[in-house]
Amino acid sequence: MALPSRTPTVRLFITGGTFDKEYDEIRGRLYFKDTHLPELLRTARCRVPVEVRTLMMVDSLEMTDHDRESIARSCRGVAEDRIVITHGTDTMAQTARVLAREVPDKTIVLTGAMIPIAFGSSDGFFNLGSALTAAQILEPGVWVAMNGRVFPGETVRKNQDTGVFESVGPS
């Protein structure tokens, strides 16, 4: 497959998840303050044209069907046909299935983190880079990029026993 002659702009939608959580030392809990994405892109010296928009800042366990429909509507509503979505890992596969059904004509890559970026030892930085690369080279469809692997969105799950994403049969 030939790569495009110019780097296409990638739309980056932020939905929250562990990726953007902060730690409240007083209350001993994780919470959302603001996204770390612009800072991460600068630190990584990212040369991919990226348009960033925060859709929501929610834990994926609290994400509703309405939230997923809003994400799909946002994907349909942008000119870019290459999209990366930061998302909580617990229900990422569920959102991927909705997007595969609702937005089949764009290349959409969901990614997240098991450890918040603010902790410094997060896998999120690596996952974001993988997702941005995947979005540029994959065919239209919905994909999940986690820990160096890329899965078709319709056949992926997070194994709750191991915390690892894996392929499963079609749903």
C-alpha cells in the first residue's frame, strides 16, 4: 500500500479515561482536571498535523449510550477521515463496536492508558504514538491501538483478568 504524498490531518478526540486522570493526594482519588494531549504532542515533537478537540472527560465505566452516539456524531461531522480517540480502556471495545456500525467510511483508532499520563510511568505516551501512526496507514474502519498492537474494533476485548487487549471472534 502506498502512503499518501502529504501527511493528512488527523482529528484527535479526547473523551477522558485513565489517560487524562490526575491524582488528588488529599482525597486519595483519581479525577479529571484537563487533558494532557497538547503537552504530549509538543513533548513528542509530533510532526503530524493534528486537530485536537475535547468531547468529554469521563471514566469509560460511566460512559453512556448517549455519549457513544455523541462520539459517533462528532466523527461523522468532521472533514478529516483519519481520527484518533483517547478513551478509557474498560469500555473501549464497546465504543469501537458502535463506531464500526455508525462510521464505517473513516479510519478511526481508539487508544488509552492503563496508568495515567500524570504518573510518569504511563503506557499512554507509547499508545498515543502508535495510534497516530496507525491512523495514517490503516484502511477505513475502526481499530484499537494498545501496547504496540492494533486490533480490528469489531473483534477486540479487554481481558479483565489480565488487563490485556486481545482478539475475539466476531460479535
